Amino acid sequence: MLKEKPIGKVVHFYDKLGVVVVKLNKALKVGSQIKVKRGDEEFTDTVTSMQLDHESVKAGKKGQEVAVKVSRQVKEGAEIYAIK
């Protein structure tokens, strides 16, 4: 079985907003399905909105830190995977 590579890592979680800041090592688009995983905890979500420097964007590129709305609380250090 091939081991999935994370497309990004959570560097910050804004509790009140339900938003994570993700440092991307691959491109990510709004509308993408993602899996958020940290230890034994994991859930899937759809990227419904994304911001870069407080501006709404449709996609983020490798190396950028983007803010993404999530449906559950996420701890820093969680890894983000793309669902094909």
C-alpha cells in the first residue's frame, strides 16, 4: 500500500472562527476534499473557502500559508491530505 503524502500541515487554529492556517507543500483548491489527521484523530472535509493574507483566493500554491475553514476543531501539527 502506498503511503499518502500530506499536502500541508496545520500551523495555527483559530478556535472562534473555525479556521486553520495550513502551510502548503502542494497546491490546494477551493472545492477540494481533504482529510485532516493528527494521531488517531481524523476527519474529512471540503474546502469551502480559503484566504491568503486576508484576501479570498480560489487556490493556494506550494510554500504559501493559507487560512481554510474547517468543520471541527483541529490541533496544530495536524496533517492535511488530498482525497482523490
